[in-house]
Amino acid sequence: MTNNREWKRNRNNYAVWLLDMVLNKHLEKPFNKVPPEGNHLDTLQPAEVRAKLSSKVTQILNRREQSRERRSEKTQRLNLSNQIE
């Protein structure tokens, strides 16, 4: 397990991109061949990945972000009510 946030973000971008291709039953580069030797993945830009995603995965990601925002708002309200008491 790593604490490197950038590496985790890049890994997650690859995972989302692969999920999109699997759901659409169409593999493209870099997932249509054996990966290179070693442990290095080229760094993906989140905007680049999002631009390539189909509507299926985009909807899933949007729902996840909305859920995260609602949890954050709920936490803020709880913290505020705890401060008042």
C-alpha cells in the first residue's frame, strides 16, 4: 500500500478508463496489449480521461460526486450544531 496520492490518483484514472471500456465491450490502447515491463504507468490527466468516457461511466461518477457533496454538507451541519450546543 502506498501513501503517494499522485500514484493513487493515476491508478484510479486508469481503473475508471478500463471500466468504461469493459462496459462498452471495446478495448483500446493501452488496454489492448501486454503492459510494459516494470511498475510504471504513464501519468494520465483527469480531464483527458473524463473527455474519453462514455455516458454510462460519466453518470456513475457524477452520482458519486453528488453523494460525496451531500455527505460533506451533512458533516458541516453536524459540526455546526455541535459547536452551538
